[in-house]
Amino acid sequence: MNIRPAVAALATLLALGATATTQLSVEVKGPVPQGSNVFTYIEATVPTELRSACPEEIRAGSPIGPVVRGPGPCILLLVVVGPNSPYTNLGWDGRDSNRAPVAPGTYYMKIAHRPVNTNVPWTDHWVPVHITPQTPPLGPLLSAPAMTSGQTWPISLSDAANPSASYWMAASFTTNRGFGFGPVHIALDIDPLFLLSFPAPNPAIFSGFQGVTDNAGNASASISVPPFAPRGLQVCVHAIVQNGLTVNATNPLTRVVR
């Protein structure tokens, strides 16, 4: 009898339970072309208040990278979100403090939150946003539809410049710290979901998370989302593609279970 799927499902359930009490989830509509507005979809697994109706800070490269934009004028407007009350207006216009469009790359938006009706300290939630050039980028890109509880979530990797190249994907619930991997920053936090997906992806949950791109530079992967995954749970996927000595990171791909 193969008990591995049952063990994997149990491990996922424990991971979900460990994060559900404080989980803020942000889905970014992207990648985003340079100079365009960044739109977000925000939910939480419990009623949660946001300290601001817009991102409080934008940093380049990582959550500890240089600040490219500080707090906006809506800093004191409180917003409440929950598992059945999403907020879809919080976003960024893709510009720096001098109102100039930021350069292509990965940026992090800071959102402060805490459970409603509490006086606990605010928690910073860092959201990765990938800005692409106005012309179609050659670099590796991840894309995926919405994520639904109890269904298989398909993920597409495209990198026309690197056919027959090795790639590795991983997933996490949060993106608040990340880590460096050679020349690139990986947006994923090393949490229970990350440990299930890397370095040995559990086949009961993750499919195609490691492999080689085809002759066109494409690859497909998926996550089997368990039916008990709560609405409002955030999942982020990030990948690297290696061709010889060259290593490139994809855009961080974040979705919210609906």
C-alpha cells in the first residue's frame, strides 16, 4: 500500500493550519509592463485590518533592498479584509518617488496588517511584483490561472532564449524574506510548503517542478490543491532556469485560493 499521498496530504494540512490564523494573502495581476499600474487582490483567512489603503513602501530586488518609493497620502486609511471580503483596489502605479517609471525587475510592496479588534503590533507583509520591459521580454516567465481549492493548478514556464535548459521550481506560503541563490534573489520563504516542494518535490502534490525545458523553452508544472485549503490562502511559486553557467530567475507568481 502506498501511503505517501496520505502522508503528503497530512503534512499539507498541518502546514495550512499552522499559517491560517495569521495568513494575509495578496495576488498580483502580472507580470506588469513598465509604466503600468499594479493591481492586487487581497484576502485573509481571518478578519484582518490593513494600516493603509496603498502600499507603504516599495523596495527593489528584495524586502531589504533600496527604497524606491515611500509612504503615499493614503497611509492612515484603514481597510478590513477577510475570507469572504476581499479588497481589490490596493496597488501601485509602477513609479518611484520622483514619479518616474521604475526599471524592469522585481520589486516588493510593503503592506502592514493585524487581526481586527486587537492591539498587537503590525506585521509587515512583502509582496513581490515583477515589472517587465514594454517589449516582450526574453527572460523566463511563469504564468498560471486562478487557484481553486480541490483542483489541480497548472503552471506554465516560458523561456524562448533557453531551450533544453534545466529548471527548478519551489513554492511557499509567504514572501516576506526570501533568500539569495547565486546572483538572484528567490522570493520564497523557507516554510512548510517550501520544504514539501524543494529540493525533492512531493509527487502527491507537485508535478513538473524540476526538469528541462523543451525545444521552444517551455515547460509545464502543477500543484494539486487539497480540498481543505482555506479560501484566502496565499501560494507563491518561483523558479530558476540554468543554461550552462547562466542562472536566471523567473517572475515570482502569487495566487490566492478562491
